[in-house]
Amino acid sequence: MASASFQTITPVDGSVYLERRYADDGEIDDALSAASAAQAAWAATPISERAALCAKAVDAFVAKADRHAEELAWQMGRPIRFGHSEVGGFEERARHMIAIAEEVLADVQVGEKEGFLRYIKRVPLGVVLTVAPWNYPYLTAVNSIVPALMAGNTMILKHASQTPRCGERIADAFAEAGLPDGVFQVLHLSHEATAKIIASDEVDFVAFTGSVPGGASIEKAAAGHFLGVGLELGGKDPAYVRADANLGHAIENLVDGAFFNSGQSCCAIERIYVHADLYEPFVEGFAELTRQYKLGSPLDPGTTLGPVVRTSAADFVRGQVEEAVAAGAKALVDPTGFPADAPGTPYLAPQVLVDVDHSMRVMSEESFGPVIGIMKVGSDEEAIGLMNDSPFGLTAAVWTEDTEAAIAIGDRIETGTWFMNRCDYLDPALAWTGVKHSGRGCTLSRLGYEVLTRPKSYHLRTAT
Ligand code: NAP
């Protein structure tokens, strides 16, 4: 028999941090009915009122930033000193999507035609289900929640079993803002129940963020039900440091891009290609800066590198590293310099590997942990070939002082976002999207609204 509840095991010390009951069939039916019943009135609510309510919810959420930071540390291991940046990112994205809604959702005018009134309206899809991951539990969820609501949809959120409280906190903020009943609801759901909801014909869109296998399951559940599916999946994001790069900036930014959140970011830098002219000083500086991290309890304000989410995730990365080293890679960081590093726990020292190649899993498979492989390249051409040699395509980045060269290289890279001199960042004004196994669809930006609405054409003959 399927389990009726689940536990969240904290990576801090392996104890049970939370226990939640899964929603039962009756609660799920009630939530779907409430979402459906509330939708027409919500869609008829002026955008300015929807904006005021969403803005109030953002205010309520931000006001509790300290509590969110502490809860993030317990649920998924984010060092407490960095918890506020997630709240800040939530606010930035939410406020941007609220600010552009009126303009983006306005009717599309198609030009005058005598005797006719013609325009295209953007209408909400209906009920949107968001399925969110634990690694950036607020940042990923907000990408679809706020625009879906602003567009006039009602919403159900299923958050990860590692971060159930994050879903509840978002619901608290909307409740505090006075959102009408049924417009935003959180359910704790098993995979089976999630699939059942998707196949129930009672939701109109699923916004999924998570792993490639998770995305594939969602697509299967949706097949034949004619609902939209947005998939924000994994990555193996590359960076290329050109010979003309600002070395200090490249090192500093790429160490952060590789190791922030213990490398558990979909757009973390996972492989670096460095031009031969800069290779030696880059590798030396990169390894030196990596050794400065302080690995420890995420609750300690001095900690700059927390544990990964669970021991199995640490073991997965350890396995990739051991395999690469056995195949000839060189590990530049001595884990004994990190006293908290302990096999059999999620506490894992960062690692920098050189003498790697693409036959090694650490250079081809998403690591989602604090490890990076660095390879020497001789030309832009070689770097382009290596960057594209991946089943993923979420983001990619180049470090150079030559903007034209950056654009020319970027035109040839198979990626959803192309960066120059930055990485591991989402600008809410730009479309967040991936190619290949990194996903389908798009969130954020004005294009994100197109996914959460459908066009409705008005074709009226006014002269008969
Ligand atoms: P995950 O295991 O796929 O889980 C993500 C969410 O989907 C969770 O809520 C999970 O529920 C649910 N889920 C997973 N399999 C499911 C299924 N078969 N049926 C229904 N629901 C299912 O991914 P994760 O380990 O949490 O997150 C890490 C992955 O997400 C990485 O690959 C990362 O790159 C990717 N990611 C991508 C983006 C992006 O924007 N492209 C952003 C962040 C993360 P439970 O928790 O209950 O299992």
C-alpha cells in the first residue's frame, strides 16, 4: 500500500526535520474543484487588483526573510548567510513579472481593417499545477506561480518532499495578502497522485522544474490529455575562458558559479575550458580560491559551503571523482583540508579536477554537487565543439573582453542562455529556457506569459 505520509530528513544532522501527510483523494478532489470554481472570478478581477494582491503577498513573504533563511538551512542545507539571497531573488522575479503584466497581457492589435474590429486577447489557461524542486525552492517556484496568477489562472503547487515547508510558506504569504479562496493552494503529493492530477483533465498546464527522469514522467502522465507542459530540467553547463579574459574576475566568478549552493544549481558551472595561454594561472588561482571555502553546518554563520542535500547525492559525486581519478584525472583539492568532509554523510569537500576528458562521467553527466572539471583548449573552435558535446543545453558562458567574439561564439552554442563574463544567474527580463534535455518551454520575461495564456481571436464584422 502506498505510504500516507513522508518525512523530510535534514542534511544538517540526518534527523527527521518534518513529517507531512500526503493529501488524500478527497482533499485532492476538493482542491481541484476549488481551483476550478475560483478561476472565472479571478480571471475577471482587473490586472491592477491581481497585481496589488500579488505584491502584498511578496511583501508578506519578504518580511519573514530571516525565518526563510533558517528553514532553508534545515530543509536543504543552504548556508544561513546565503538564505536571504534566495528571498531577494524571489522578490526580484515576482516584482518584475507583476510590473510587466499589464503591458504584456494587453490585447494584441493587428491593424485597422474597414468594417471590422479585430484583435487577439490573451486569456488564462485555467488551472496551473506547479511541481517544484528543493534546490532553489523559492526561486524555481516563483517563476511560474506569480505569472500564472497574474495571467488569471488559479494554481496548485506541489513542492518537493525535501522542502514541503517552502510550499506552505508561499501559501501563508498569499493567505496573508487576502487572495480569494481556491486561487492558490498547496498540496503535499506523492508521484502517483501528481500523475493522477495531471491525467485528470482538471488541470490545464503543468509547470515542472526538476530532473530529466522526473520531466519524462510528467510528459508521460500528460500524454493524450492535451494540456501544456513546461519542463525546466537539468544541465551540464560549460564555461569557456578565452585568452583575452580578465583572469581574476573569471576565477572569482567561476568558483562561485561552480560551488554556490554546493553546486546544486541547474545552471551551476560544471565544466570549464580554458585557453592554453591562461590555463596554468587559471587552474592555480581556481584551486587556491576553492580551498578557502568553509565546509560545515549550514546553521553556522561562518559556513560558506553547506552539505549536499543527502548522503546518496554526496556518494554520487564521490563516485564520479573516484572514477575520473582512476581514469587519469588529477584532483587538486585535498579533502583533509576540510575537517567536516565525512564519507557516509552529505558533508563533501569541493573538488577541482584536471587532466579530464569527455569519456569521464564527471564531464558528461550532471554532477549537481561541488566538483568541477577543467580542460585546456587551443582555440575558440575547440571550445565550441566541447561546449556543444553534451546532451544538455541550459546555459553556457564565455569570459572575454571581446563582445563581438562572444556573440559570434554564442550564435554557435546550443544553449537556452548565453552569458559573457557572468554565469549561474537568471535575469527575469530574459526568457528562462533550455534546449536538448534541459527542457521545453519558457518561464520569466514577457515570453513566459505566452506559455501561461492562450490566444483568443476576436473577428467582428461591424458593417453589414
Ligand atoms: P526531481 O527529483 O525531478 O524532483 C523535482 C520535483 O518533481 C519534486 O517536487 C519531486 O517530488 C517531483 N517529481 C519527481 N519525479 C516525479 C514523478 N515521477 N512524478 C511526479 N512528481 C515527480 O528533481 P530534484 O532532484 O528535486 O531537483 C534537481 C534537478 O532539478 C536537477 O537535475 C536540476 O538541474 C533540475 N533543476 C532545473 C532547473 C531549471 O530551471 N532548469 C531549476 C532547478 C533544478 P518529490 O520531492 O516528492 O520526489
